[in-house]
Amino acid sequence: MTLIERVLTIAIAAVTNFLTRWLPFVIFTNRKEGQQSVVPFVKELGDFLPPAIMMMLVVYCYRNLNLFNLNHSIPEILAGIITVIIHLWRRSMFLSLIAGTLSYILLLNFVF
């Protein structure tokens, strides 16, 4: 790549990044009554999508679960149970993700 091609590539990436971050606020903002508010469709998506995405991640994590290979299936199931218990106890997504990941690593490397 020549210097001009590199500069153009960086400029296009910067403009694209700026547009993808700025454009949704322009499109989905309701400017009635002199104040900015989010349209109801976006609010409904904000309420619906986080649990749906979490369920997709759970399905993705357990998609290759093999109950006949206990060396991998038991640590995965136990780590999932630990994650759910800690999340219900503390209601902290960060803490539950860290605890689930650490428990899976520890179970896989030291117990099974």
C-alpha cells in the first residue's frame, strides 16, 4: 500500500466509525416538545434485547455439551450453576461472569 492508500483507508475507517456512532442518535431521536427523547420502538428494544442476547449466549455456550464426556460436561454445568447462583445473589453481571469463568477454569484444571 502506498502512503495515500493508507491515509485514505484510515480516513474512511474514521468516518465510518463516526457515522455508525452518530447516525442512530439522529435517526431514533424524537424531537417533540422541545426536548430529545428516544422513540418507543428503541425503548422496547432496550428492554427486550439484553435478556434475549444472554439466552443466545447460554445456548451458544452449551451447544456442544457432551454428557458422555464427564471431564468437560460436569465443569461446564457446575460453572453455569455457580454463575446463576452468584448472579441471583449479588445481581452483578461482572461478578457473576468473573466467578463463572474462574470456577470453570479451576474445575477443569484442578478437579477434573
